Amino acid sequence: MNQHESIMAVDQVVTPDYAIYQGDCCELIRAIPGDSIHFGIHSPPFEGLYKFSNFDRDISNNEGDSFWQHYAFLIQELLRVTMPGRLHAVHVMQLPASKIRHGFIGMRDFRGEVIRAYEDAGWIFHSEVCIWKDPVVAQQRTKSIRLLHKQIVKDSTISGQGLADYIVTFRKPGENPEPVAGCFSRYVGSGPEPDRSKYTTPTDGRNWYSIEVWQRYASPVWMDINQTRTLQYRNARDEKDEVHISPLQLDVIERCIDLWSNPGETVLTPFLGIGSEVYGAVAAGRKGIGFELKPSYFVQAVKNIAELHRARTEDLFAEAVA
């Protein structure tokens, strides 16, 4: 991670496995060399939905054209730093429209807006996957009248389905100089793992375990994501610890990293939050880089990733002396 040690940040933690920086991602990313990042993944602020801090530099404090102007700059920088032919994955969802803000109850196509913003910057729309979410849990969390059964009884023209998550993935134009190749060695998800004894049959030259893992990952709808396996709940938390409003599930992060990067490669996230993407990268044997503007989130990310790093070091030491 030495090539990134010159980044001027408010605070930073740089190790051989990861480098995380506190500061404005739109400024910090300028220090990343062009064509150097193997894979990227992030969950951007959902325009108009949450305010993550009071900083005027926080993209989440912008709405409408101002939000898209700020985000467009970052999208262009992500294109610059990514290797040719490589991918960047974005976690999005469609957003609810409210009577107070929009004048009606309905939906807005945030997913489509993100796709068009990346295409406008020169990215190629590579793929998308829909991630199933439990509508009962969503109703309890959001209190949306669209999901209430009593609204069906009252007037179902207001009722609607829950809002799924999506991973929309974009490819930088050009030929990939370092193919991402090899079979899957693990399955990440809430369903039962493929039977290794049944599916690993190298005698016919095919890795049947990896084939079944791919068949699940290739589905256009991921039904087997553990919705509660987020970094927010992964580690024991003190009551005073900062709560991240919308952390991305570790299952999703780890699947994308396994799919689209090789071990030892570098994974970037411009919105580190409490550390989920870098945590997932390090856990998968990659190197992680992340930026976070909000001090309390950064402090929590330092704790979370350090705990993982400490556990991995202890495991390696135990293997060496065994």
C-alpha cells in the first residue's frame, strides 16, 4: 500500500493489507494513480433520503442537480483510477417519493439515474442483480404505508411492493491486462453450502463445487443474502458507538469481490462508512483502500478493520507454529 502513503488526510491508517483515510473522497481520490485499482464497490448516498453529517462537503447534503454534479465528479475519478477492462459495483435501490417532498406517494428511479450517470461518464453498464428483501422487515423499519395490510383494506391503490436492493456494475473500457481467473473456493450466502464431497470431482476435469456456486451467483435475483450480516452487527458494539444508517451486507460485498477480483488485488471504496467494503476485501485476501468524511464513522471503521486484521494475524501465526 506504499504508493498511497502520500495522501493528505485528516487521519489515516496504513498497513500492508489496507489503507483507510479520513477526509473528502473527492479530494483524496486524486492521489490514487490512474489505472491502478483492480475492483471497486460502494454504496453511495441515496439522493434526498439520508443526511449522514453536517459537513458542507458531504454529498448526502446535496439534492437534485447539486447532488449529481458532485457525484459525477467522483464517478469520473473512479473511472480514471480503475484499470482498463475492470469493474466497479454500486449498491442502489429505488427510492420512495413522498407527498411532502414530491407532492405524491410513489417511487423514483434512482437506480436508473445512477446507471445513466455512469454511462455519461464513459463507463459501460456491465450487469445488475436484484437482491431480495423481506417486506415485513422493511415495513417495520420504514413504517411505509405502502406495505401495511390495513392500507389494502382501506385503498390498495396506495399499496406497493417493497423496495429491493440492486448491485449495478460498470466496466471501464479497454482490455483487462490481468484476467480474473480460477474456480470459486467458497460459497457466501445464507443458504446451505454446496456439498464439497459431492461436487468436487476433479477426475472429469470439472470443479462441480465451483460450478454450483456460480449457478447461484449467476441468478438475476439473489434470494440467499443474509440481510442481518452487516458490519454493524458483526462485532459487539458499545451503546455509544456510531450507528451506520445503511451498511451494505457483507454477503453482497464478499460475493462481488470473489466474482470480480483476484486474491492480492486492490479494492477501493470512496464511501468507507464503518468499514464494510475494506473489511470484506481484507477478509477475502485482497488489499483495501477506503475514504470516509465523517469522523465518528472513520473511528468505528478503524476499530472494525483492526479487529479483523488482528484475528487474521493470529490465525496465520497459529498455522505457522502448528
